Amino acid sequence: MKFKDNINTWIFDLDNTLYSADSGIFQQVHRLMGEFISKNLNVDLTEAKKLQSKYYKQHGTTLRGMIDNHGTNPDYFLEEVHKLDYSIVGPNDLLNRELKKLKGRKIIYTNANKQHVINVLERIDLTNFFDEIFDIKMANYIPKPEIKPYEQIIDLFNINPKSSAMFDDIARNLVPAKKVGFTPVWIDAGYENFSDDIKSSKNYLDYETRDLSLFLKDVNDGAI
Ligand SMILES: [Mg+2]
């Protein structure tokens, strides 16, 4: 059975999946998070960076660590760390062409907030393309790769996992995807996210690609 004959629900991560990892957006978010921690916990930037990295590793997101340890207001945090210069992100015509050929529902599933998704989609010419957006607020601030929000998505959008594929640049986010029955596709962006655990996630990755647009082209051409 061909990939496209099997799949009618397409679940995409946003950052570093639907636009390039070297756009610099991630670096901006990273910097703003450090500054937020420094300002709000009244520590210097070096200490703030240590906490940022520690919370990311221990809690899945820096935000989750800030909520659990300091009672940070999540909406305020998300608003502050997404005050970004989006002008550096632009559309990928090949990717957009292949995305538009896919049949079925398209969903964005991100650990970021909805306003960030809207801002990015506008820059990459995909405004109103996706049927659903599932953001960190809808997940009650429980990030990937915790399994709960994956189960929540299935219920909320009435998804049949067996006919769903999920795309993400972080391998460990695909472990729960596989566990709930999605077909996982890892976008190997060519760098190792410091929180990722590629080695132990490998067994869960049904597909891997260095380039999402080429992968989707193969899907649409029936080569996979
Ligand atoms: Mg990502």
C-alpha cells in the first residue's frame, strides 16, 4: 500500500519542519527566553541560560519548568518570547506545492502558541491552509513528547491514528506518535537539538528525510 493511499490526516510540527532550521527564528526565541528568565527571576543572564537549558531538558519545555518552579503565567511568557523578527522567514515554493497536493486533513501540532503559528504561516504563504492548529495552550501547556496531548488530539479532532502521519524535526516527539498509532516521519534537519535523543528514538521512526518537500514529492508521485 502506497503512503498516500493509507494516509488521510497529515499532522505537522511547525518550527524547523515547515520552514528551515537555519532561518534564525529559533535563535531569537532562545535569546528572548534567556532574557525573560533573567528579568523575571532577577538573575544574571548566565544563570538564566543555565535554568533555561535545565528546564528544557527536565520539563520538555522551558515554559513548563517556569510554570512548575516559579508559577509563571504561560500566556505572558509565550507572548514575550515570541516578539520576533519574522521577516527572515519566507515561503518554500516546492514544499507549498507538494503540501497542496495532499488529500485529507492537515493539522499543525506545535509546542508554541497560536499567535506564533499565525505569524509564521503568513510569512510562508500558508495562511488558512491548515484545517486545525493544536497549540501549547490547547494542550494545557503539556508539551510534546508527553503522550497526553497526542491522545487529546485524537479525541478532539476525531482522528483515526492508523490513517494519520506525523512529521517533526525532533525525533523523540515521534516516539509517542508511533505509540498512539500515527505513522512517524522524522525530518532530519542535519543538526542535533540538544534535548533530542535520536539514538533511543530511532526504533520508532518509520520514515526519515533530510528534506520534507522531497519526501512529500515522493509521496505525491507514489514513489513511497
Ligand atoms: Mg520543530
